[in-house]
Amino acid sequence: MRFEPVGTEEQIKQLAAMADEIWHEYWPPRIGKDQTDYMVDQFQSFEALIRDIRNGEYEYWFLVDDEADEERIVGYTGGKVEPETKRFFISKIYLYESERGKGYATRVIRFYNRLCGMRGLSAMYLTVNKQNDIAIRAYEAKGFETIEAAETDIGGGFVMDDYIMERKAD
């Protein structure tokens, strides 16, 4: 698998369209359509992504399966370095529904582990919805531990109710 950095305006448009599709497939049954729409608009839209990338706050990568006869984008990931804590915040790991369960998330975690090593970071962490049992079990299997719970008001009358999970870098 190849991790293709997202940086051009065309790539950011492609990422926003992909995020819209994946989020609307996955999240409405879990958090409702209204909150899904709000979160995509606020955090995954072209405007939000371009702001985050251009301000140097977040990095994003397309997850490209280049091992098959025809390479294809299977999902995306992104996050940011937090120098004050010497950790990498994994903001997103999202795969198309048809690509889940194929080991891609394991490769993403390995990618972040190497990235932490190259950048002198001691750990990586992420937030996961408390009701997302499948993801919680998957992260635990990859060495993440729940270190706290957080309820975050994201505006629009919505709250993210998450666990914060951390994994020490190798």
C-alpha cells in the first residue's frame, strides 16, 4: 500500500468528495444524519480541509492499494503532530465499506508508527466514538489503550462522545 500525500487543490476536492461518501455511508446509523451532515460540513468539506492543510495544521494521505493489477484508492487518513506532547494525533482513518476487513488499518497504524519514529514522537493517539465497538476492538488489537473519555461540544447542538486511545511508538 502507498500513502499518497494530499496537497493540490484537485486532490483536496477529491478527498472532500471521498470523505462525504464514506461518512454518509458509515455514520448516520450511529450518530444520525443531521450530525453526520454537520460534521462533514465543518471538518471534512473542501473548505475545512483546505484550511487545515494550508495552515499546516493537518496532513492527509490517500490510501492507495498498489498491489493489485489496477491500483485504487481504498480510503484516506490524516492527522497532525503535537509537539508539546511529542505525540501524533490520528484524526482520521476511513476506508470505503468494500475495503474494510482487508488489513489496511493495520498498515495505516504501521505507517504512523514509522512516522512517529522519524519525527521523534513517543506515541500516537486518536479519538473513537464510545458506541463504535468494532473500531474500539480493532484499535485495542493494534496496541491502543483507552486513556480517558471526552465529551466535546462541536457546535450546532452536537457533542462528540469519545474515548481517547493511545499507543506508544515502537
